[in-house]
Amino acid sequence: MKVLVIIASGDVGGGTNHVLQILRGLKDLYSFGLVTQADSYLLREARALGLPCFGLDFFSNRLDPRVPFGLRRIITRFEPTLMHVHGGRAGFFQALAGTKVPTIYTVHGFHFLHKPPLFRWLAAGAERRIIHRASHIIFVCRYDQNVAERYRFLRNRQANSIIYNGIAAPGVMISPQNKQKVVGFIGRLEYQKDPLLFLDSLELLSDWKAVVIGTGPLERRVREEVVRRGLTERVTIKGEVSHQETLETMSRLHTLVMTSRWEGFPLLPIEAMWLGVPVVATDVGGIREIIQDGKSGILIEGRNATKIAGAIKLLFEDMLLRTGIIAQAQAHVRTDFSEDAMFSQLRKVYERVGQVGKSAQERSEVAS
């Protein structure tokens, strides 16, 4: 079965890592092709796997007519049995391409919820069009499924499922002891992730250091703020690094801090939990489906730097709480967020949707 995977952003991040998981984990079962941002990290990694890869510029213009035309040419050339589209930007351009290939659309959070009213209405209309054209919708959390139902995005009895992101657990468990006073921010440096709130909380932790991993539109602002706030001796900004280096760096943190304004169902906290690194996160989107407050991590209501700093201090001072959170977090990941379970559910969707694609191809061959 030939599967064409389409994702707009190929930068290091949760969506990219998720797509790489799929490509690496299922490439022996399916013939994958990939369409993503030209000259991106994801494109390079997929090419290293020996997969057919196609680069497009998804970000020069939100209505760039060259993108759907480019997609049509790629689809015609690759002749996929089905397509697996990730995220709204890729979904929008794929819908404009207007092909009849059966399509799986994975929702990685509904970003339109946080836009001004007019843009929210337009973006919601775009999401509705994307979803209506898809053969099967995958939600990565129940939160997103509830949003889709509230906005009536799903057609009557439209096929959809919730498939939680999973991880391949590393072989070595990390000890919760002997952690230094080092916190980390890992993610795109952009409005959604709000790295400036992370810096606000760090200012309240005078004897702590921090590591920032990620790039994005706010990178220059973050670097300027680190200097302006006198944090240059305490903050290390690593920029874009590989997923493996990210995991290695994260394993040495005392606490991972997530200050997102919204989220779907991120992989990052699951990876941290398995590595024995407690997570302090703002209570948004699907994060509550990952972290049980006070049991497998700490959730922060609102956007309060004082509460975030207080939670970090508590995890340092109360070793009994810290070790309990780590134990429950690792048990939770092992039971509910395994990569094998994710792949098993995904294969079922591929086979179900792929049968439609195979039948269509066979009818086309007979007709010709």
C-alpha cells in the first residue's frame, strides 16, 4: 500500500517527531512518500530513511495557488493508495488540490480557537471543509474531538477515532535523585508556546539555571529578553537540535516546564514523564489527558509565573512528592501511551481506508 504523508512544517517539534515515528515505525509495512516544507529538518530525516520526498513552500502565502497545484502534481506522480495529512495548513492546501484519493486527516490541535473573531470564523470554515473532505479523522485527544463536535465539523456518522500519541520507551530508566537546579523549555519559540512566560518564572528562581531548545519567530525576542533581564549566565539557548539530543538534554533536567497557551496532545510531556523528569505545565487542551495534577505532574491554571515557580520549588524541596510523581508518571506512560498501541490503532485505520483506495484504483485500471 502506498501512503503519501503530508505535513506543512518540517521544523523540529511534536508534529514532526510524530510523523518521523510513523515513517520509521511502519516503513516496512507501507510504501511511504512525504510532502513537507522544502529544505526542512523533516525532509532531510525522511530522505535519510530512503523515502521518496517532495518539498513545497507551505509558508510564503496562506493562499498561495502554487501549493495545491504542486500537491496535485506530486499526487499524480506518486499515485498513493491513501494520503495521511497532518495539521490544518497541510489539510487546507490538500483540500484545495481537490483529488479523490482517500484521505486520513490528523488534527494536531485547533488553533483557530485563539484567533480574533473574523479570523476564527474563517479558520473554522477551513477546518470544516478539510474534515468534510476526509475519509477518516484522527484526533490525538478527546479535547479536540469535543471541539469538533461542538463546532459541528463532523458530518453525520463520519468515521473518526482518538489515537493517543505514543513513545518508544528508552531502555534505561532515569533516577529521580541528584538532579541539579536546572529547568527546561523545549518547543517552538512562538506565541502558542509562550517562552516569555517561562522566562518570567525563571526570574523568580534566582539560583536556578535553564536550558531552552527550539527555534521559531520569537527566537530573536527570547535572546534579547535573556540579555535585558540579566539571565545570560543562567540560560543556555541551544536552538534546533536532533530529537535524540533533545531527549538526552531533557533527561538531565530537574523539571520540564510547558507554558503553552493551547495544545492538542503533545509528545513532549510523555517523553519527559518516562525519562523521570517531572512536568509542570499550563492546564490547556489535551494536557489534562496526559497529566493528573499532583499525581503524575503538576498543572497550572491560568498564566501565572509565580505559580509555575512555586511548583518547581515544591518539586525540589519535597522529594517524596517528586519520587511519587515520577513513579506514577512512568506507570501511566507504560500503560496508556506506548508506541506499539499507537501503531496498532493506526494500522487498523490505514487498512480500512486503504481498502477504499485499492478498490478505486482497481476500478480505474479496469476502465482503462
